[in-house]
Amino acid sequence: MREEDINSKYNITIVDTDVTFKCARETHLLEGMRSLGQKGIPSGCHGGGCGICKIKILSGRKSYITKTMSRTHISEEEEKKGIVLACRVFPKGDIQLNVVGKIKRKILSGQKIWNYS
Amino acid sequence: MSVIKIGHVNLRVLDMAAARNHYENILGLIVTDEDSEGNLYLKGWDEWEKYSVILSPSEQAGMDHIAYKVENDSDLDSYANTIQNYGIEVENLDAGTLVDCGRALRFKLPSGHIMCLYADKTVVGKSVGNVNPAPWPLDVKGVGAHWLDHCLLVCPLDPENQVNTIADNVNFLSQCLGFRLTEQALVGPDADIQAVAFLTVTNTPHDIAFVPGPTAGFHHASFFLSGWGDILKAADIMAMNKVKMDVMPTRHGITRGETIYFFDPSGNRNETFAGLGYLATPDMPVITWTEEEIPRGIFYHSGELNTAFTEVYT
């Protein structure tokens, strides 16, 4: 691998919220975002287990590589469609993405510990 | 006849090499065995049974089962009857089904989690031995966790549909297995919904605990350290190793424990827990937290809930 590849940083864009940050190829997208103080992708376990950082990559399969993600949260079909966990995605080029859904799983929500209407 | 302690937790991991490095070199557990199916068996330096953690390779993170130890082999027959009479199906496991254990029982908690009971597991001894022991071993790795302390499980709660598997678990474990409620949080307009529950079979504040969620899951496995200084050093070691920490060193209101929450490389949450809190003898009155004070019960200093802590589990 050439030195410039190792040191490459790519532009990562969260399309819906127009947030852009730089991310190195050895850094996963969630850590890249968090380490620069950026927001947009929910941050959880950073290990591909909890599923909270689910995103859809719009920039194509060649723009990233992935590590193992829990099948509880990402099916093989989803993975093929670019629906992945941001904490297991490492950039190989510039990436455009959107966050999939909102945080739906709540143990105890916000100020109100449990919501009764 | 009694359940005497937590025996082990079986966690599913996505990358065994990374998991092994985490539990062995960072948490400081000792690998005692590895089987042909790729399961790894580990114990803390102060534990005498062969393992308290089983790591199993899987495509899905989370907990496979949790096991508790009973006092006598004959207790297993009595508990099998009690559990069946309560209306929960029990599977009898032959010796060796749980590796290096005698016969065992397997059943589902009302929340859906799998629990096992066993009476015998191979004893390999503490690292410091039983005769004139040193207070701690010199060759301990990483943060040097002493033992598996407890687990916290996420249990379905849906009050509008009269579903409360936290309360169901408390009833079952209290009535059938002799667990004692030490602390609880009561929520809802009439403060009558048991949303958080901590139970013990020993004299420590908890050997198992339950919090609510939309689906059953695994919140964390907790490992004991001696005190606050060890907690700070543990956080240093985690930062040096770039472990993803969820909650920085702080104190719980519930249990009074000193804590750090962090994740293993598959996203299963771990805790290092210090301080024995208080002596939870069977006559201790139950401690209750009100809905407004739950955040302070969980994180005593900030009094604020952290969204990752309450929403993220495997």
C-alpha cells in the first residue's frame, strides 16, 4: 500500500442534515464523526452489536469496506443494499450516507422515565 | 437448599480474536480452556471455579444464557419441581452439557432470557492459592478483574398492555429460587409499576438486575474491582487500549457502586464495579427509588441519564 493511501482522509457527508467530516481509512465512520465533535449518527457500542448507528450508504459499494456486524440488526440483504452500521464501516473514498430511522429502542426515555399518555 | 451465587454468563461474540484480547488482556480474565467449537472459557484471578465467562463465536452479539450455582446436587430436583409447579418448563441437562459442570437445569425467565442452575463445576483454584495467600497476584493482566459480579438484563415492559416482565422475573426468582429484592424503582401515575429491580442471593447489593426495554436483551456483565483507585486505573488502561467507554468513572445511587461502563469489541456492554456497597442480609428493608430520581439512582453525581446507556444493548 502506498503511503498516501495509508494517510488518506475522505469526505463523509450525511446528506439529510448536510453534515460533512473527514475520516481516515483506518477509522470507522462513527469514531471519525465523534472525534471531530460532529453529530448526526446515533452512537452506541462501537462494536457492531447494538445496531443503533444504522445508516444507508448512497455512494456505492466501492466507497467503503465493512467489518462483521450483528445479524440481529443487519441482514445479508440489507448489507448488499448498503444498509450497514457506521461503527463497522471504513472509508475507501468519499461517502454520502443517510441515517436509517431514529432511535426507536428506549429503555427509559428522556425526562419522563416512562411515557404514559 | 439455596442458590448460592452467579456461576457464569455465556456471551456471543462476532470476532473471537478481538474478544479474547479484550477479556484476557484488558479485563484481565484468565483463559482456562478452549473447545473444538471455538468457545473460550475464562475466570477472574480470585475465582476458584474453572470459568465464569464463556465466549461463543456467533453472527449475533448478546447473551446466550446466565447460570447460577445451587448448594447441593439434590437441590436441582427440588428446584425443578418448584419451577415446573410455577408453570415454567424445565429442561434437565446431563452432566457435561454445561462444560465441566455436573447435571443442570435450563429454563426461561418470564422475560425470555435463558437461565441455568448447576451444583458442580470443576474447581481450579484462585491464582493466589488457598494457603497463606498473597492479597493479589503479581502476574494479573490489564485491569485485573477479580470476579464476575452480576449481570443486568433488559426485560420487556409495556404497561398499556399489562406486560411487565421485570415484575414477573422478581416474582418468579423470589418465590421459586430464593432471590431477595434489594432495590427497585417504581414508576407510573400511581408509582406502582416496578420498572427497575435489583436482586441478590448473597449479601451483596445485587447478583442480577432488570431494567425495562421494548425487547429482551443483554445490558451488561459486571466485573468486581476493589476500590475507586482501581476504577481510575481501569479507565486509564481502557483509554490506552482505545476501548469504547460508555460511562466514565462515577458512582451509582442504586447499590452505591463505583463504576465504569464500556463495550467489548462485539458491542456487549461490560462494567467494572467497585465497592461492596452495603451488607444485604435477608432482613434488609427494600430500597425504593421514585420515578423522578431514577437518573440519580443510576448516575449519582450527574443525576442525568445518558441516552447510549439507556437505549443501547445487545
